[in-house]
Amino acid sequence: MASLTEIAEGILANAKRLDEYTASKGLRYSTFEKDTLSNLPDDFEDCRKSLVDSTQELKQLAHGPVGLLLETLFLFNDLLSLRFIYHYNIPQYVPADGSISYADIARASKLDEALLRRFIQAAMVNRVFSEPQINYVQHTAISRLLKEDPEAMDAVGFLLEDLAPASTKVLEAFEKWPGSGEPNETGFNIENDTGDPFYLELAKTPERSRRFGGGMRFMTRGSLYDIGHLINGYDWAALDKADGLVVDIGGGHGGVSRALATSTVKLQLIVQDLPGTVKEGESLLPENLKGRVKFMPHDFFTEQPVKGADVYFFRFILHNWSDSYCTKILKNLLPAMKDGSKVVIYEFLISEMANTAWSQKQGRNLDMIGATGWNSLERTASDWENLFASVDPRYRFIGARTPEKSSVSLIEAVYRQLD
Ligand SMILES: C[S@@+](CC[C@H](N)C(=O)[O-])C[C@H]1O[C@@H](n2cnc3c(N)ncnc32)[C@H](O)[C@@H]1O
């Protein structure tokens, strides 16, 4: 392991490169008020990620065990203050430029001034708002984002009002329903006092449903989820012939299929989803893609009706389901498959061993969320291999790999007739 000095030297080198980059673009160096490190070219983005990883490592070492443990234990307070900011929509009271007094926010929001000050000052520790002078509040880059981008607020609301409270009930759910893989026996079910699974429960309150959609759009923006990694990371060109066929199962509004159709010439795509979603997807489909992208209502817990496709594709589907449900979904494909048909899955891949780098944390975050809301999980390459092997011997696991620069991985199996 590197010494503090060695880690710090790495940090210095990356910090210098980033400062030089912003200067070369005529920009000021990044501050909490104005971020100038977004939309970096690939090399510099790697440099930024590495800076975050190593500063986190340095901070953790400098803390020592007691300091680090205590920092972790008090994290719930960070969420509490941010939830206050969300719940009372504090960003809207602060002008985009300039500042406002706590007294004026209290008057406008009808909240107690002393209470406001406590929660806002607690949020400032995480750079949500700052104080230009005593008694006054101004925006930082984060709080301005919350004021100006409704989907950023939706992400905060969904995570802090729907998921975080449910996460406090996960162990209760484990004790009530030991070993359950049922999507309606989760911490979310206990917290919401419901027997319905996650999406059905959210759908009962249009505002929660809408907030989920906005939050998801916010969280899947940016390079982490760039669909280009999927388009360039797989040999779709090999399927780009008149009879090439991909079935995009649980394909939602067809975002993946639209991108695939745009980047190929002949490939045919069928997007399957529940009837309402299919209808919406169809209405959003650009005219020029209508010949090659078709929508079809289909419940993936029933037998696959499209026979002999080259690829049965799943993006962000199977991680929502426990192994027993994934087994049903994969078994339902078997009667439709021809020798050489493939199952291609695009999801986060969890490393076999723990990885402490911040840049690798998203898979772990999603894994904990799966446990909270769905009794599902993010899988390792060997989890996938074991899953395919347990479903049917005609499935041959090909492997799992992460396209260059992507955070999401491709997992592949081929169907082979038994001799
Ligand atoms: C997380 S979204 C992923 C959508 C899409 N694959 C993507 O990556 O944009 C999950 C999708 O699964 C669909 N879904 C849920 N249950 C389904 C079922 N039983 N049959 C077909 N689709 C289903 C939902 O309607 C939703 O569109």
C-alpha cells in the first residue's frame, strides 16, 4: 500500500493536470460555486475519477479507524439535512444570484427561522448552500442544480423519501421473511405497509411515480450510462443483415432499440414491454425508424412469442429480480431459441472481490437498493455463470466484460442444442 506522501503526490499530479486543462480552455479552476470539471474529454475524466478515488483513500487513512467509523456512523445526519432541504423546497427561496437572509427564507416558507438555520447549516457541510456573510444564504453549484433542474430534485426525493426510509426496514424484512426472493417481501413493503411490489405501490400515487421517472432520468444522464458504450461495445454489425433480429425484452420506451436501429442499417428490433409502456413507446418512435423497430406487448413471465431471434436482450431488467424469478424469465426464452441464439444482458457487474474505489461504488449502491426494494441483486460474473448453468444445460455462458470507458457491462450466453 502506498504511503500518505505517495498517495498525495498522485493527487497533486492529477490536480495539476485538471487545473491546466481548465486554464487551457480559458476557464477558472473549479469551485463549489461554479463547477468547471463537467463534460471533460475521456482522458481528463479518468484523471478526475482517479483524483476522487485517491482523495477518498487519503482522507480515510488520515481519519484513522475511529474517525472513519464515526464519519460513517453519522452519515444519516447528512441525509436528514438534505431531506429537509428537499421537503421544504428551500432552493426555490434562494435567488439564483446574490443571497437572502435566513429571516426572509423563514418569512417566505413559513418555517421557524432557528430551525431553518440549523438544517441549512448542516446541509452546508456537504456544500449544499453557503454563507457569504453571517445570517445570509447563497447558492452553491449543488443547491443551484436543485433550484434549476427539477429532475435533480426528483432524484433527491425518490432516494430520500422512498428508498432511504425503506432501507431502515430491510433487516426487519429479512427476519419476517427469511431467505425471500419475493418482490413484495422487502423493507419497502414494511415501510409502506403494503403487499404490492415496488412499482405497483408507487403507481398508486401519481406524484411518487412521476418523481421516480424524473429521478431515474437524472441518475442515468452522463457518461456513466452513455448508451454509446453499448452500441460500440458489442459486435452489432455482425447482425446487421436483412434477417438480423434483436428482441429488446422489457425494453421500456425503446431507448436502446432506437439507438441500435440508428447505428445499423438493416437490423430489425422488437421492443417488448407491458401494454401501457409499449403504447407510449410506439407513440414516441420517430417516423424513420418505424420500418425496423416494432413494439409488442409481452409479459416476460410467459413464453417468448418471437422465435429464432439472434439476440434476446435485457437492459436493467434481471437485476430487479431474484434468482428464482430470473430463472423463470430465462426459461421462457428456451422454446423460442434457435441454435446460436444469444442472451445479451447489459447491467452493472459486481466484482468478485470487494473493491474500495469510489468509482466502483455504483454497482454496490444498486445492489443494496435491490435488497431494499425488490429482494433482488447485482451479480458477479460467476453469479451469472451459475445462474445460466442452473436454468438449462443448453445455455452456455460466454462471459462478462465491461466495454472500454463504460461502467455498465455486457453479459452473454449462447443457446446450443444438446447432441
Ligand atoms: C428498469 S426498466 C428498464 C427499461 C429498459 N430496458 C431500459 O433499459 O431503458 C424495467 C422495465 O421492465 C418492464 N417490465 C416490468 N415487468 C415486466 C414484465 N412482466 N414483462 C415485460 N416487461 C416488464 C417495465 O415496464 C420497465 O419498462
